[in-house]
Amino acid sequence: MKMEYNGFTGSFDSKGAYLEYLEKDGIDLIRKSPDGNSTHGGAAVLFPFGNRVRDAEYTYDNTNYQLPPNDGKNSIHGLVRDLIFDSIECDNYIEFSRHFQSDSYPGEAEIKIRYEFSENSFETTFCVKSLTGKIPVEIGFHPYFSIDGAYSIAYSGTMKKLNYSDKYFPDGTTTTVNYNGKEINNMKLDNCFYLNSPISIRDKTHSVTIIRKNMPYIVIYNGEHAGNNAVAIEPMTGAPDAYHNGIGILSLDKGNDFKCAYSIEVS
């Protein structure tokens, strides 16, 4: 599905409620996946967990659940990327929805993802409602922002890097870092940060500002799958392995809902 609005062009797939690419006035903003993998390009929807879960298992409400081990012995990037969503379209938005349940998950939920265009911004909103009982929730998105050559980031406030006990899993401590105004293209990053303010990416041709609602964590990734023309700035409601360490994990009782979002402003 392709949508055009006020100079924006976006392409969407009902499989995974996936944003395939986004551009504005002919400038690439979110890069298409080079190999068809939804977490190597575009902007994948990550639910009910956003990053890795150690050993592909977790315990919730005194019950143990097994996850698909799709990252070595760990599980990564949630359970909805291969599911088919229903959709409705309007002039300036498309909304995907579906009923979610899984043997790897303790309850049932209604989830909606809306992509909405406005004059100079593009917003992605996620809403989840518990249908059957208490459920754990961590939500993430995986957008790959196109860049041309060297790029820097800018933000206000304090950025805290989550320290890892090993390669991928936070140990509960943080280190304050200062990347504000600095070129990060020569840093090899695959880290989670706490930053409760907008963050901008700037290269030689354009600047993109990412504004998040109820998503105070971000993963910055510029490794192998980013190549030399993208950087992933991934809004998250919680940290990697949140189902074990509890950092940012949410619990929703039956009938309760939660909404989070991120928007992209272009200049």
C-alpha cells in the first residue's frame, strides 16, 4: 500500500503493519530494507517486546513462557512481524489492527498501529488494550533513517547509556554520555539509552527530529545492517531484556489500554 500526502510518500505492508519506506519531496527519510528483512530497513513494529529476551524464556505472574529462539539462544523483536493486520485508509492516515494472542504470551490484546501524515511531520502511534487479564507490554519501533556521509545527533537534557553485563543485556546501571552535536558515524553503536527529549539527526542534506511520547528509551544501531547509508534510532518503551530486568516493562489489567508514539519532523 502506497500513500502520498503533502510531499510525503510512504509504503506499507499489512504483514507486520510494516512501514517499508518513507520519503519527503524526493528525499529518503526511512530507508527500504536492502534484503527484505523487516528489521534491516523500513520501520518494523516490535511487540510484545522490543529487543532481546535472554534465553528465549520468561516468567510472568508465576507462569513460565517459551519464546522462539531467533537470535542464537535468545529471542528478539517481538511476535507480530509475520502476522497479517487488517487496515483502514483515509486521506492522511492508514491504521492497522488485529487481535493478538500467542502460546508464548499470557493473555490476549487488541493492538492498533496508526501512521498519520501532516504538513511537515509523520507520526506513528501504537495502542494496546488488554482483553482477558493482566499482560506484560514493551513496545518498540525499528526505523532506519537514511543518511548521506557523516552525520551528527542533537538533543536536550541528559543522555544515559545503559551498561550491559554482557554484549546485549543491561545490568541496571547507567553512564551519562555526551553525544550532543557530535558526529557518531565513526562510533560502532548497538546500545540502549535513556533520553526523555527529542533527538535530531543531521547530515549534509537534511535534518530529521524524532519526538517520542511514552517512549523514553532509544536503541541506536549503526552496525552491519545499517550499512553506510542509514542509522537506526529505535524508540522503545523499555530496555532490552525488560521481561527479566523490569526496566520499562508495563502491566495492563483487563480492559486497560496504553498508547505511545513517535513523530518525525523534517527540515
